[in-house]
Amino acid sequence: MPFRTSRLPRLFLAWLCLSGVSLFAANETISPAAAPAPAAEPSPVRLTYKLRPRDSIRVGVINEPDTLVERRINPDGTIDIPFLKEVVKVGGLTVSEAQQSIEKLFLRYFKRPQIILSIVSYAERRIYVNGFVGKPGSVLVPPEETLTLGRALSMAGGILARGSRSDVTVTRSLNGVPTPIVKDMSKIDKGEEPDFSLEDEDQIYVRDRTF
């Protein structure tokens, strides 16, 4: 009987090997493939963004290709729409407000016009930072965002040790007149005052605190 006793472990091992292979194969077959990561959703245009001069937009009536035009908004906030044979004011309006305004004009030609209005490119906006900062010069304002004084100073390399945090001047053109606005960054840093929102072409100057 030694032959029989020595063969049993071998048969048992062989059975385990075969079972393992079949189980492994079965697992490989039924395991679902890894699902691909969903595509990132494009960021929607912010509902509060107001169209500006030098923004480029595309506008027209859906399914009416003769009405579709692409225009850069003029300095006075207007665009011309050849189909309407008139100039339309869109500057200072949100995308939704501009669509509604243009829809009323197209009602003269279509019963229920559906207006599409998209931003092709944004006007470049700049803030100028000078004085005792790390990187004096211009700072680009990101599209669809409001740039604050604190962030602009940070983008310009921050206020140097010699710079005065309590005496930062923002010069803004109001009705064509350069108007200085003095802000205390030390109070803004502490949360005692809200950060100051900048506008296109504002000029920031950080004075020397030693004087």
C-alpha cells in the first residue's frame, strides 16, 4: 500500500492546482473592467459676469445661420448685428440679460426666437502695482473674477519690509479724473476691514514706511 499512500498527496495537490486555475480564470472572466473616469464638466459661465468692452461674443438665433455673427464689443459697450440693421447695447449686461434684450429685437422677424450668446474671448484687464513690492509691474485680472487689493499685492510679490502696509494708495479714474483711495492693508490682514475690490486700470502704489 505504500504506492497508494504516496500518490494521494500528489492527486490532492493536482486537484488544488486545477481548482485554483479554474477559479482564477473564472474571477478573471467575471471581474468587471475598471470604469473610465467621467470626463470633467466644463466650468459654466458665471451668471454674474457682465460683458465688457473688448470681450468677443458670438450671437444669433438658433437654427437661423443668417443671423449668427461674431463681434468684439466696442468701447461704448455696443455691437452691430447686420441682420437687425442696428447697433445693440450689451456692455454692462450679464449673458442672460443680453440674450433677453436681443431676443426682443428679433421678435420683429421671428415668432419665438431662441437666442444663443457665447463668450469667444475675454477682454484683457490689467492692474498696475508699483512702489515697494517684490515684482513691480502689471498684473492680469483673471477672466470672470474680481481681483482684490490683497491678492493683487500677493501676485506682485508682496509688500517688501520697507513698504508701508498701512498706507497703500489705489488710484482710480472716476469720470476721467484720477482719484486716490488710501487703504490700510494691516487692517485688511486682521479682518478689521473687508478687502478692496479693484477695477480695470487701477494703479496701486506702496510707499516707503521709513518716511
